[in-house]
Amino acid sequence: NAGVTQTPKFQVLKTGQSMTLQCAQDMNHNSMYWYRQDPGMGLRLIYYSASEGTTDKGEVPNGYNVSRLNKREFSLRLESAAPSQTSVYFCASRALGDPNQPQHFGDGTRLSIL
Amino acid sequence: TQLLEQSPQFLSIQEGENLTVYCNSSSVFSSLQWYRQEPGEGPVLLVTVVTGGEVKKLKRLTFQFGDARKDSSLHITAAQPGDTGLYLCAGAETGGFKTIFGAGTRLFVKA
């Protein structure tokens, strides 16, 4: 089925380790987003890419980096993981830069930092 | 910073009851979206409301956008166990690329 694919689905890291979360969409969407979801706090935007070749900070970018590898792929990197980064991470894509268009989400990556 | 406040945060009701979830802000949004999220999955769009005062219906769900485009409500008639889930409202940033999400309302409908 067409959609947004995130890998891995689960990951446990030790404090200080690094890792990259992968996201790919096959809907030819221009815009892509990374969110984290914590209990009682909804979805908070980490970084976004309005179009291929551009990336911008969201609400909570500290401790993260992103790469828009091509139109399909948008990765999120944790350089030195901290327990505060324990969360569920969602990648989303949108057809145009128009925020009135719906976002399509992946099923998330559940990340635990020990 | 634009914020969206959802209420209630948690709701547990019996099958057949009606309920309303509210989404409020002091900011104006170009549109409001409602998403539903099931455990282990990402949010899925239910509806987008764009015009102030707009009302949209999706079977037993009724969505309304406030006249000033600062708030929205979701009303469910005769709730069913299949309605159980996390309901998120999301406001589209005026003139930008970003969407602001509320903290969500977790709904349990008991049979």
C-alpha cells in the first residue's frame, strides 16, 4: 500500500549512542515532517522540509539533525542520545506546502534511551 | 507561539451516549483539522474545516469551525466502541508550512 514507511519500529539505545531514523514516502509529496509524541503533549514538530533541498527547525529541534536525501526520503539523526529523547517519533508527508492539505503519517518509531 | 488547547483530555462513556470535544486557541488558523489515532499507528485525518462557521458531518461525527477561526468542536452522536481512540485537533499556521497539534482527547466507549 502507498504511504509513509518508518524504520525501525522499535529501538533501545544507551545514553550517548547515535542513531538515524529513516522515513520514506511513495506519494510524490513535496513536504515532509518529523514529530515526537509524548504522553499529554500531543505531537511536537522537530524539523520539517517544505520541499526537496530545504530543511527548517520546528518547535523542539535541539539534539536532532535531519537530512532530506531526495524527494522520497527524510531522515532524523540523534547524535548523542539522552533519556529526554525517549519518545514515539512520527514522520509525515504532505502533497504541497499548503498546510490546509492533510498530512499522511507513518506508524511511528518507538525509541527508548536508557 | 500558537497553541491549541483540547478538552477534555480523557473521556470514558457508555455506548449510545453523545459527547463533544473542544479545541481552543487565542490564535487564528487558516484551517483546523481533526485526526484520529489508534494504538501503535499514526494519526489519520478525519476532516479539514477551512471557513469560519463551517460545519461538516461524517456519519455520526459533526465538526464545527468557530466564526473567528480560533476554535473548533467535534461532536459524536450515539458513540460506539469503535469510536475509541485518541482524537487530535491540528491548526494550520497562517501563511506557513507548519501545523500545530493539540495534546489530544483520549476517548473510551464502553459496550
